[in-house]
Amino acid sequence: MVFVKTFKGYEDRAAELDAAVNEWARQQAVHLRAVQPVVGHKADAVALSGDLLQVVLYQAEAPRP
């Protein structure tokens, strides 16, 4: 079956988020089907970078935490 999991990080720290997704996939022994990045910025934000979401589609027998 195919399931969805979302990871959240920061745009200027994309490598850390990538590593977290890869480590999760390895630990859970799932087959990644697709990873879609989504960047969000607030117009009045003080930080220079926005939120980065990684929406992951994965194949497994049951949903993984």
C-alpha cells in the first residue's frame, strides 16, 4: 500500500531534512515512491529562510510512525 508522511524543516537547512528522511526510510525499511518539496515563506517573517516540507510517498504493509 502507498502512504504519505510529511517532514518539516527549514529552507536553509535542506541537507539536514534530507538526512532525516533518508534515515527514517532506512530505519522503517520502506520503499520511497516520491518526495515532493514544498517551500513556504511569510511576507512579514524576520527569518531569511522559509519552512521546507518534504511530502513523502512510501510503500509499506502498514503506515509507519
